Amino acid sequence: MNEITTFKKGGIHPPDSKIFTKNKEIRNANIPSIAYIPMHQHMGKPAECIVEKGDIIREEMLLGKATGFFSANIHSPIPGKVVDIKEIYLPSGMKSNAVIIELAGEFDRAGKSSSKKSWENLSPKELIDKISDMGIVGLGGATFPTHIKYTLKEGFRLEYFIINGVECEPYLTADHRLMLEKTEEILEGIQIVKKILGPENIIIGIEENKPDAIDTMQRLIADKKYDIEVVPLKTKYPQGDEKQLLQSIINREVPSGGLPLDIGSVVSNVGTIFAIYEAIVYEKPLIERIVTVSGSLVKNPGNFKVKIGTKISELIEECDGFHEFPAKIIAGGPMMGFAIHDVDTPVIKGMSGIIALSKKEIGSSQDTSCIQCGRCLRACPLGLSPTVLFKLIEHNRFEEAKENGLFDCKECGCCGYVCPARLPLIQGMKLGKIMSKKLAKKE
Ligand code: SF4
Ligand code: SF4
């Protein structure tokens, strides 16, 4: 096995808590009788709704069309009838217009076998167009439209295509299971992206707490004689962040305000690669994803293939509910996810997990004063000074916060995790960014 590597600055080691689901095979979740499909499930402009109340919908039909440069198509996960179109809350607390579909009629794909399409003769442009048509976005959480990420400037020389199989958030095991159960499909997906991007090097980064995934990938790559390297990485949060991942694997730093492309790299999550495989090989739009439902309070936790638009409450029911009502339910991982207040919020493209935590697991939420211990400074992977930023924001000194790197903050949560005073540091960073943007707009 290769040498175990990691990023240099900061980082933390929360208990990985993956034991609940890491050995649970992916199961198909029940088909929802009503699906809630938001038009805003990606970074950029919401898709433009192209259906009306009363319309009859086929499975995988286009419901929302990408508008403008940064947007993505939205398709129907089920056949049925549009019973309403209204604003609903997303897990982030933002609102989005959503198409509500009542299940009816026949499925065109689900439960039927479909034949593989050959893609080897398609041009990079044709492959990108198909990825765009199928509404593929980054499934690691960022939901960046993939067709935009893969559209490189003419003549650009891509040195590294990095596949992110890190899944460093505690509890989550969706990517881990995908790497074990869909290894061949992921490797074919990588060949598709190789044709699009033409990178000089292809590397998969996987944390060392998934030795079975590292081993399975390495064995199949050797069997198929693919030119792909698997790099085992130290288990350290936030190893899966693009900046930290690139530092760990290629020892280069993405500049402040920059992108991986600035250092000759493109990074994609393994879930995204699997979605690309399905989009190209089966012409299947992004209508479902793998979601981990976990936490000590969940009676029967697991990994599920879930139709987008399924209510979180239905997934919890499929896990036989809770031992006791949780103090917090989080959409995504516990470090970067969103606490949700309504379990009828739907699963969306960027939702990798639903985690139910007890009061004991979330710890005391009572904040005291900063004791200048410096732990947040040592934990910040970007070398920022969270305590200084927090104070500047508290005193409405947004311009100075900006100068001190506020917009470099990835909201990874490391500072808040180690803070003995339980200060709401991440909430402070989020608020600071919102206020700073508002002020800039005014000016
Ligand atoms: S949330 Fe921001 S300031 Fe805090 S550790 Fe992460 S990057 Fe640093
Ligand atoms: S970790 Fe908390 S208490 Fe310690 S310096 Fe940072 S903000 Fe202050």
C-alpha cells in the first residue's frame, strides 16, 4: 500500500461513527407516493419550471430547464400527475419553487432492464452535452453543475483529475458503499471523464478507514489495467474538502479565492462519477441518489438508493423510526450539514445523509466567553484565526473580517468543534459573509 498522506495545517479527529452503517448494503428505498421536486437543487440559478398543475408526467421527464450559465436540469423521479407547484423549504432553510407529483401510471425504467449504450465514439462535447441534459451536479455536497466544471478552455492542459472517495464526515457511508458495490461502474465513469478532460494523471483519494474500498479499487484497476492511482489518505477531517484533498495528494495549494483548475486540477466525488456513468451508459437523468440514514437513535440505520423528492420522514419510517426523539436531525453530515426543523423536507440532489443525534451527542449548546485558548487557530485547516474573525463580525467590522480571510472560510466546523467555550463560530462566519455581501451590494 502507498504511503499514507494528509494535509498539513489544522484538522480534527471526531469519532467517525460509521459503524452503524458501513457494513449495510445499499437498499432501494420505497417509491414515494408523492414526490416534492424543488427547482433549486444546485449551485447557481434555479431551473425554470416547464410543467403546470394537472400535467401528466412520465418517469424521468424534464420538469425544470436550466436557465443561464450556472444552472442544471431537473427531472421527475416518478410517473404521475402534477398536483401542485408551490414554494417549499429546502434543508438549508432557503425556499424553492417545487413541483409536487402524485404517483400514478407506469414506470418506464424502474424495475425493468435496460441495455448499455456505447459511448466510446462520442466526442467530449457530446458527452458534456449529455451530462448537462441529464442534470448532473456534484454530489459531494457542493452541487456545482458538472457540465460547467468539465468545460475547459480550449488548449487547457489538465494535469490531474482527482476522484474524491474520502467521505470524511462522521456517520456517512454512502460513498463507501458505492465504492464497494459499484466499483466497476465507477471505473467506467472515470474512463468517460478521461475522454472528456484528457488529464495527464488520474488519482482516487480514499481515507484509510475504508481499507476494503481501497483494496477493491486497487484490485479492479490492476485487473482492467487502467492507468489510475489509488492514494490512501489519513483519516482526518476535513480531508474531503477539495483544497485539503489537493494539498494531500498533489502537494499544491489552491490560491485564495481560486479553483482547483488554477493548479491544473479537476476534482469530482465518486457519487458524481457514478451518476455520470448512469447518465452516459443508460441515458438516466439524476433522479435518485444514495443517502445514509444514521445515528445512535435510529432503530435500523442504513444506506438507501432514494428517489429525489422523497420526504425525510418516509426514510426515517423505513428505518423503523427512532428509539427516542432526537435533539437534532441533520441533512448531510454532522459537521457541514443543516439542522432541519421539518422532517417533511424532501431529499434533494446534494443530500448525502440524514443523521439523528441525541442531546448527549451534540453536547452543551450554552456558549460562554472566549478564553483565548488558541485551539480554533490550531484546528483551522486554512490557517485562519476564527476567534479574531468572530470578534470582528460581532462588532460589525465586516471589511476587516474580509481582509482577514472571511471568504476563504469553508465553514468546515473544525473551529466550533474544538472550542471549549462553545462559541457559535460557524454561525458567526455564515452571518458575516451574508452581512458583508449585503453591504457590498448596497455600496
Ligand atoms: S469554519 Fe472556517 S474558520 Fe472555522 S476552521 Fe473551518 S475554515 Fe477555519
Ligand atoms: S477555541 Fe474558542 S475559546 Fe479558544 S480561542 Fe478559539 S474562540 Fe476562543
